[in-house]
Amino acid sequence: MLAHRRLLAFLLTAAAVVVGLDAARPAPPTTITMAVAARDLPAGTVLTSSDLTSVKVPPGGVPDDLVADPQGTTLATPVRRGEPVTDVRVVGPRLTAGHPELTALPVRFADAEMAALLRAGDRVRLYSTDPASGRTSLITPEALVLGLPAQGDENSLSPKKSGNNGVTNSLGGRLVIVGVAASSVETVTSAGVGGFLTFAY
């Protein structure tokens, strides 16, 4: 009987120790699930579920400008594997974040191969060539490259002309999103419609 009591006392003591240790164990850290790129993604990618994966991070590891649901958005710049998709990485008004003096404007360069040399963050001078006279003019001394959406059908590097007025067809060349001063928006837009755009560093 005494042996049974000792065994019972030992078991009760061991159970108390286990309960005490479990109570003293810190609670698991709080985490938040965040979508990140599943692989390196080029600019112009329209994000789908296969492009993204989920990771758990502490609340402090979530960027303030994280896109809550990035599926269906278009990348304005390349994104590395494991990088979260923030609003400055996708095509939208937030492309000019940090540059309140600029207006985001899509332009089309006549030569797609030349435009492919550009990278987001490049600062360039924009020129326009009149197709009738062949004269080239500076239209803005500084433009910030904000994004390069996916290329369309650009087998022909020179834009097609519509009618006899030299207006370029929007199907040619390469679309690029640039940031320009608000005062230059009309000038740049008009030059892009009536002439061939190019750039210089």
C-alpha cells in the first residue's frame, strides 16, 4: 500500500511539473500571412495565383504599402522571388510615390528594342521627331521612367501611320510609363500623337 501511495505521489508531482512547465512556456509569436513573389517576375507580368506564394511574418515585417490582393495587378517593375508586392511595384497612381511633383504618363516609343534598354528609375530626356519634316525637338529635359508594362505585338519596330497625316498608330513600338512635370503633360502627349518619341540619357 505504501509503495502504491509513493507511486501515486510521484505521478502527481510529475504531472504538476509538466503543467507548470507548459504554463511557463511563452505563447507562440503572432504572425501574419503575406503574399510574396513565388519566383523572379519581370515587369509587365499580370499576377496570377501561380506567381505568388504565402509566407508568415511578424506584424512588424509587413510593409505599410503592401497590396492586399495583388492578383490581377500588373507589375510596373521587376520583382524578385520572396519580395512582397507593394503599391509602388504595380501600375497605378502610386507609381509617383515620393515624387509628388510628377505626373505618371504612358508614352509609346517608336523603337521597341531601344525602349527595352530602359529600366525603372532611369532619368531621360524625351525627344519627338516630326515624320513629315524629319525634325527632332526636345520636349522635356527630364522624365523619370516609372514602369515598363508587358510588350504587345512589336514585330515591327516602327509605328504604322494612319492616313496621310503622319499620326502614329498605337499598335507599334513599346509602351513605357514615365513621370513628367504637370506642366509638360500636354506637350509630351501631343508629341507622342503627332511624332515619333525617343530618349537620351
